[in-house]
Amino acid sequence: MRLKAVILENFRSYRHKTRIEFGDMTAFIGRNDAGKSTVLEALAIFFDTGVVKLDRDDANAYSGNSVVTIGCVFDVLPDELVIDVSAETTLAQEYLVNAEGCFEIHKRYDVSASRISTRVSAVANHPTVTRGNDLLHLKNSDLKARAKDLGVDNLVDDLRSNPSLRKVIWEHFKQKGELQLEE
């Protein structure tokens, strides 16, 4: 995967949601205190390098908001993900890519308390259909029960494979014209 963009909101001088694109060669040029180092430090925080620590003063002083968002967008995605020896899938097959076909992760840090809490989420075009929108959260036994309830369990190649179960269930809704995707 390749880092395509970083998204900052309410982080130091970046009060409003700001997307900074990266290319094969990216340079930050600007006057002092324009936010050049802030971008690099945000990446260090996002990737948890330990070099830079987030604290409550990192929230923009003028926003009145205590939640800092640092997001990263990746392209050049892997051709497959191997969850275990028998379960291969892709980010696209799991509906974990955004409208551009990229993998986008946002980390939201609440800096209001003495202990900073973090919420991580994927920004993706994901199924919204009832009984098809929660599949990534289900255990294998629940996926099998869902497939059986929908009458598609006989279409699954390997009932031990969660990606295979999800694929068949989503395909069921797609064939019925009910698989609506929403960010």
C-alpha cells in the first residue's frame, strides 16, 4: 500500500478538515509556523511511532472541540489479503474501500480527558441493507446462521471461511437489487 493522502481536522493549526495529497515526490514548502512539521508529526502519531505523543494542547485552540482527527488514505492496495490459510479476500471484496477505491482509515482522538481515547474507523462504501450491513462484525457461527436463514448456505464453497460466507450473502442482496452502498 502507498500513502496517497493525510486528512487532518482540529489538529493544531488545521482547524477545518484538510486533505493533503502525496505524490511520488512530495515536498512541504512554506513560512515558519505554517503547519509543515505538523503534517509529519500527525503521521508519526497516526502510525504510533512513539516519536510524537498527542496531548490535549494538540486540539485546535479556536475550535471548541476536543476531538482530533488524523486520517490516512492508501492506494496501490494488495491483490489479496490472507486472513488464514483457507481464507483469501481483498479490501474491495470486503467493502472496505472508499468511493475512489482506496483504503481510508481515520483515527479520532478525544483529548478532553487526562487519558486520551482513540476511535479507529474505516471510511468505505459499505452495504447498508439490513442483514447485510453488519457482516464484518459477525462470528463464523452467526454468518452460517445468516446464510442459512437467507437460503444461500448451499452456495458457499467453504463454510469455515468468513470471507466466502460474506461474499455469498452480499451477492444474494446484489442479485435482488438491494445491495445499496453508502459511505
